Amino acid sequence: MTNKIIIFTHGVRSGGAETFIRGVLPFLLTNLDQYKFVVYVNAKMVPAIKNYDYKNLIIKTVAMNTVNNGLRRIIFDWLTIRKIVNKIKPV
């Protein structure tokens, strides 16, 4: 069984946070290749990382209407993330 690490970056939109994710993610994927990474990104950020060709990377997209809508974002952050974590069972 492969250990999984979940990274939720769906709230990252641009600027320094996006640059940080684009810099850190390849480092993690390369240096922790024994783990499978499940990364949740918003739809705007997909072009920035879609060309990453790592066998240990799974990209999941969170719709922008979820990220930009206060109530939907709260529901996703509080309920959906909990369900995802319980299902994937990360390390």
C-alpha cells in the first residue's frame, strides 16, 4: 500500500502563494517519491501544474464557483475535505 499525502491548494489564486506551490511541489514529488501526492487545486491553477509529469502525482480540480463563493467554500473546507481525508486516509 502506498502512503498518500493530500495537499489542498484550492485557495491559492496567484502571486506569491502560486509561485510557492509551483516551486515546492516538484521538490516534494522528487524527494518523497515513495509517497503518492493528491493535490487539490482551483481551476485557474491547473495550467500552472498540469504539465508536471510525476508518477506519484494526482491532480484534483476544485471549481472556481466553489472557491469564490463564501458558503460553498465553507462547505468544501469543513465538510468535503473531511470526507476526502476519511476516504483517502493520508499518512
